[in-house]
Amino acid sequence: MTTLTVELGERSYPIYIGSDLLGQADLLKKHIPGNSALIVTNETVAPLYLEKTQSMLSGLKNEAVILPDGEKYKNLEVLNQIYDSLLRNRFDRNTTVIALGGGVVGDMAGFAAASYQRGVHLIQIPTTLLSQVDSSVGGKTGVNHALGKNMIGAFYQPKAVIADTDTLDTLPDRELSAGIAEIIKYGLICNAEFFGWLENNMPSLLTRDKDALLHAIEVSCQTKADVVAADERESGKRALLNLGHTFGHAIENAMGYGEWLHGEAVGAGMCMAASMSNQMGWMSDEDTQKTINLIEQAKLPCNAPKSMTTEKFLDLMSVDKKVLDGVLRLVLMKGIGQSIVTDDYTLDDLNQAINLSLAA
């Protein structure tokens, strides 16, 4: 087991990464301050890991709420199922909400924990690659709205993140690739050496080599932990973690939440960001092609869906958390490992990037 730390002063917390962590009751229990816990999971994960997680809570009052599975259920209506369970079972302010699942479960359980009785304890147990390397770390919680992804939420840090790599054995190939998109992102934003490692080791990741996956998860989590420690509430550096996401969120919304997996949309979004950076003379042809090649090697889409239009992209991108004072900031690249947050582009630059992707 590897233990990393998100350094946030009194709110610092560990990230545990390793095999058979769901078999270690003491690891979970030591982060539960009270005597009660609510496990939030979904219909896919529950048959696989709910009983094992509940067995780790022997001696504690515990209940489970099982949500429908999918991004399309990440909304206020389904969120109420968590509140209903908390209230029906009379959980108090010293209870712990345990998020057992992927990014949707983690985001929803986290937001419920942040808002129930104005804040109860939270533990993240991510079971997908994407949630292990990204969404479980850093305290972003929330739900989607018909007009924008993740527009309703809160920053709320967990007591611990427990990433049992054995859960990846049951992960479908498509979701594995979606998680790799977020791993590639870390190389592109600030770690060219890691990007090079990914170029050499992508086949091992796709075949679920244990050592390769463990290394990729550790580097990704350490990178995110460092960024969050420096900028918890995304006032500066943390915005770099949104590389590809503004384009990607527009795709997810336009196609209907869940039609494209989040990582698939981010993969296409990173290709669009690389292409736009290249058009503006910021990123070399070589680095742009390397970016596209690696994303395609990870079996991710690299172009926007043909059913979208430039106007639809622009409309959806205007409803984004990175819009400040009416100006959309984008994460673009000066090269591999050199990303920046900028509004130093023209509408023509943006239109050209979108049009090229739609025409590809």
C-alpha cells in the first residue's frame, strides 16, 4: 500500500492506494469519528463490493442507499434519495457518508455530505480508474443541471480516500480507457516525463498490468494532491486540471449525459485544445501529433460528435464554471507538460478549432 497526503493544514487527509484495501477494516474505521455510516453506491457496484464494505463496518450502525447507475442520474432528484436515507435513519451530524463507486457516486455522495446538516464526515472509496486518479481527490462535489455539467455543488474534502486497485479487475474496457484520459491529462498539464512514460507503457495500462496501473495512479494522485494543496478552490493553478473539460462538458451535455463517458469527452476535448493551441502557434506540430496519437492509442475519441454544431458548442461552453465576468477562460498548451489558463484567444481561433474537429 502507498499512502499519499493532500496537504490542507488541519483538513489534510490520506490517499491510500493498493491491493485488497477493502479487506482492511481498521483502515476504514480509523477515519470514522462517530458510530454510524451511510454507504452510497449504485446498482452496478453494490453486487460487487457493498457486502464487503459493510463487513468492514461491524459494530457500527450502517445503512446503504443504492442509486441508479449512470451520468444521467447525477441530478437533484436522485440526490434526494441520499437525503431521504439520512433522514429516515436519523443519522446525526457525527455520521460518515461513504462513497463507494465511480465519479458520479463520489460527486453525489460528497455533495450530500457537504450539505446534510451543513456538513457531515465523508470517505471516498473509488472503484473506477477515473475516480481513483481524479474525482475522488480534491473535494469537488456536485450534480449536473440540464443547462450545465457540475454547475451545482460544493468544495468539500473527505476524511480519506481508499483506492483499492483490485476493483479495477471488474471495470469494463471502455471505462478503463475513460480513466486513462484523466491520467494523460496530468502528463499534458505539467509532467512531460510522465507523458513519455505513458507513450511507452500504454499497452501495459490497457492490458491492466498491475505495476503499470499502480504507477499511473500514484503519479496522478500525487500531481492532483500537489495542485489541490496549492489552490484548493480553483482560483488559479487548479484550473489547469480542466484541460479538455470545457470542450468535453459541452459534448456530454449536447449528447445527453451518459451517452459519452466523461473520460471520452475529455479525450476529444484535449485533442481540440491541442489543435487550437497548434493553430495559434503555441504548440509544435510534433507535440500536437504526439498528444493526438496517445489519446487515440488509449482507445479514446479524438473528435467531436458529428451531430454537434459550432453554435451548439459555443452556447454550451458559455455556461461553464471557467466563465468569469462574461469571458470564457480555456486551458491551452504551449507544449507537452506546459499548460496555461488563458483568455488570450479570439473567437475565430475557437471557431476554427471546433470546425476542424467537427469536420474530421
